Amino acid sequence: MKFFNRRFPNLEPHFLDDLRTLEEEGAIYAQFWQEDDNESRFCRIRLTPAEIVEYVEASCAYDEFEALCRKNGDPDIALMKLSNRRIRKRVQDYNEWTISIGQEDTLFCFAAFIGDDLEALVCGGKQDRYEYISQTYTGDRRFILTEILEMFPSASEHLLKRGGNRPCYRIDVEQDVRDLLFSMVKSIFPDARLEEHTRLHAGNAKRIDIVIPGISTLIEVKFVRNSKHAKRVADELKIDFESYHVHDNCKKLIAYVWDRNRELTDRSNFVNDLRGLRVKGNNRFSVDVIIKP
């Protein structure tokens, strides 16, 4: 695809979506956890002309880096061959910092390419720059998925109170959440698939609840059964994350946790402990966590 008169053949779909909206609207879109509302919210981030130039330049460098990684098989060698010396130095400095604080899983991430100011802007560090939105469709298909996930409790509540003496649809087990959620997702994303397995990893294959190839997104559903199970859910998800990266469509992983009796006592820490960028070998994917109701 071509944006800003440049081609980005090596970037993943979610990066291309950001470049598209940046070219069309001068903005990108993100989802941040809100402590006050105890939920994730979608927002528009408008960039200044200077920030747009820097973002596009960093995207070009990252696209080149991805191509060099595939050619050389070693991110360190790929970085040394990067043509943009300024961004190369920026990434080297970022990598040294992540190693010093023990966060090696963020080495060579996109944040390293865009620099400190833009990283703070796109990662939730500049609240005065965000326009939080709820009902306005932006053209970004990821926004539609966000709306589906946010409105799922309303849909389930409606089916619980059906009229005309029709049987209600109750959510009593994890499969109930998964089946209803998949029917909602499938109606908007025709390529969505239910219960797909990853490729073999360490001799095992993991089952993924919902896969949406068109936006490179996986959804893992968790149903919190009781207070005892609530203490294990985070560990269960961490184990899942170790295997899901081998799936070809895993660029974004959403853990959708149904906690109908509010057994999770500290939702903020639960989310913060799990969400963020993860790097496994040459695979990079972001994790988001949504807890309902």
C-alpha cells in the first residue's frame, strides 16, 4: 500500500491502518485503559505537521528494518544496515535503556523508532492530546471490533430478557460467552474463525477462541467462575501468551475476561500486568485486556 507517496510492503496491517488515518485525517487511533471508568476507551490522537513527518520517517525506517530482518535473520545485523543513521542511533539508545531496566522483550519495537516524544504521545503519556470517542465510527475497522467488545454486555442482557415467551440466552459458562461473541464478530468480520489451533510449538498446539485474519487479531475468552479461579486467571493467560505468538495472524491479542460476579478484586493491576507489547523471537504482538461486565 502507498501512503504519503511511499510504499510500506513490510509493515503489518495495524501499522498501515495508522498511516492511512494519519494521511486522511492527520490522526491515529488508540485504546487506553481509564482508571476512573475502569475500562478501555478508544481515542483519536491528532499529530502536528512536524510529528507527522517524524512518524512517517520512523515508519519508513521500521519498514526497512523488517525487510532487513527477514533477509539477515538477525535484528542486530539488520539495525546496523539501516540507512537512516539518526534513527539507527535512536534505536540503539532505546535498546540500551530497555536492557538496563530489564525489559529486553521490547528490544527493536516500533516505539524505539519513533522516539521519546512520539512514544509518550501514542502510548498514553499525554492525556491533554487525546480525544476520547465512543459512538463515532472512524473508518478504522479495529474501532468496530472495540465497539463490539464494549457493547457485548448490552447484547447479552437483551437476550437474557427476551419477550414473547422465547427462551432466554444465559451466560453460565465460558462457551456461552465465546459463542455469542463470535456471532457478533462474524457478522462484521466475515473472515473470523472460531476455535482455531496454532502451529505446533514445543510439541503442542494451543486452541484460540476467535481469529480475525483481516485485522491480524486473536481473541481469547476467559470466564471467571469463582473467587478461587479469579486468582488463577492471570497465570492462565500468561501461559496462553507463550504459545499464541506462533499463529500467523497474531499481531494483536485481546484477552476478553467475563467477570460477572466481579471476583477480580484489583482490575487495574490485572490489566496493567498483562497488557502491552510482547516479543517472542522474531514475533511481535500487542496484548490488550478487557474485563466485563
